[in-house]
Amino acid sequence: MACPVLTLAEQLISRPSLSPNDEGCQQIMIERLEAIGFHVEQMNFGDTQNFWACRKGRSEGPTLAFAGHTDVVPAGDESQWRQPPFSPTIENGFLYGRGAADMKGSLAAMVVAAERFVAANPHHTGRLAFLITSDEEASAVNGTVKVVEALAARQEKIEYCLVGEPSSTERVGDVVKNGRRGSLTANLTVFGTQGHVAYPHLADNPVHRSAAFIQELVGVEWDRGNEFFPATSMQIANIKAGTGSNNVIPGDLFVQFNFRYSTELTHEQIVAKVQAMLERHQLRYRIDWNLSGKPFLTPRGKLVDAVSTAVEYYAGIRPELLTNGGTSDGRFIAQLGTQVVELGPVNATIHKVNECVNAADLQLLSRMYQKIMEQLLA
């Protein structure tokens, strides 16, 4: 007998939904959800398809939302794949295909979990919801953030949200992400005066002038982290100056650096400290800041407890709560005051050639999702 989770995952993987294109993935999900009583709103913005689906229970109660994305990153050199990346294949117990782990497998597990939950609990309390986008892997401008803004404008409340990002490391459920660091990028240009290297007194080298500032920037201890977050990290990502000639002093220096910061800091504090350093070093500069995500943390409570219980019930392990890794769309949903966690399959092959996921893990994950629904809404 075919496994409904794997069947749906294969249907989604077969659609080449390169971000921000959806290629019909959401319509497959929408039809399944409408069939079990969900009211679906398509909330498209620009080139991005999104939907918000909600099923009301028999009585008042919290809203539990499952969030995810149908878009995937490019496959790269398809000749390096064991099978074509958009032709899902099960081999030695693993499901291969672009998006298998990130995150069409999770989407399939969510939908099947909802079908099973509603069949067993047709008169559940509260609301069960889905927030799905086709723009998470690329710019993330017209996706979850826009849907969250629209929901906030009409005062929608989401108490709990589970994002299906691949959080696990060795086996499904061993790691649950209960927060993420913030991400803040600075694009700094330091201005000097271009000139001939043989006549330095007629020029002003911005590389030399900035050296002390850069050294101080690298040496700052921003914080020491806390129980859930490591210390804030600052990394210089790009640096550029000069014309390529060995006899020209550059006229300006470009430095791009990124902060991955904890809840011990705000982005305003980081900006103020950096700009104070620039002024102290008496640099002529322009700096542009890009805040791509604020940090969020979901402490132990009803959602974390429900997720931990579900993992322990089906996997026999207590998950580790971590906040490492990059950003996710959970950062937008958390701005609603929502408790947010991430639970998904093993992330060892995400964005790689021959992306795959253990087929049995997807079935296990779907059961975990269903048990989380039962604990919070049944």
C-alpha cells in the first residue's frame, strides 16, 4: 500500500518550483486542505504565491499554525545527480529530489497529519492553520512577511506556530529550533583621496585610515550570549578597494560585515556602537544597514512541551533545543507575539546535489505533527 506522506511528497518534488515560482505545488495542498474543511485565502504579492488556510473548531481556543515554503533552490549541475532532481526516486530507503528535505517532505507530512487529525477529531477546539509561501529561499520580500503584515492588520492572533524547516542533525527530532539569531548587515564605504603611490602626501589612503577601525571592530566582545544563544558574532564578508593597478592609491574602501546577534542585543544598539566607533576614528564614510531578521526565542512552555513530548513519544529521544544556523521565516511570524519552533527532517543534504531524506523519517515526522495537534487542539 502506498504511503500517503511519500505520495504527496513525490507530487510536490516533481514540480520544479525554483524560488519564487510555485509551479502548482500550493494548489495541490489547497485542494487537500479544502477537502477537510479548511477555508483558504490566496494572498499573492508581486511574483510570490502565498496562502493562509484556517479550520475553525467547535469552540474557542488557540490557533496552531504550520508554516513552510514550496520554493526550492536551483539543482545545480543536474549531471551530478543520481536521478533527475525533479523526478523523485526512492532508493535504499531514501527519497531523492530537490526539496525532499527542504522542505517539501515536511509539507507533505503536515498535510497528511492534518487529514488524520481532522478525521479523528472533527470537533477539535481552536483553529488549525497553514501559512505557506513560495518565496523563502530567495528575497523573502513578498512571502511570509507580507502575509504576516496582512494578518496583523486585521488583528489575527496566532498563539503557536510550527515551521517545518529541516532542524534535525543525526535523526529526526534530535534538534528542535526554539529561536533564531538576528541578522544585521552593514555596507560601509570609507572615502579617501585617490593618488599616485609615489606621492602619498597628495592622497589619502582609506585602507590605511580604516585599519584601526577594522581591528577594533573585529576585537569587540558584543555579548556573552545566554542559555539559548551563543555570543553575538561579527564577520567581515566582503572587502574591496583599488583599481587593480599597483601604483594607484584607492579613493575609497568598501567593507561589508554581518552580525548574527542574540536576544542580549537590539539592532539599534549595534548600529549606535558601530557608528560611534566610526566617528571616534574620524572617518569620512557612508554606511547602509540591512536588517533581515530580528532574534526571537520561544522559551519552554505549551508549544515546546508539546513538541518535545511528540518527539519523545515517537522517536524515544528528548530533543535538544537550539538556536543556531541561519534565519528562517519564523522570524516574521514571531513578530505577532507567537510562540514559534522549527521541527523537520535531517538537514545533512539540504541545498546539495542528491538532496534526500529518509522515507521512514517523513512518516515519523507526520505522526509527530499529528500528536502536536492533538495536544494543543484536541
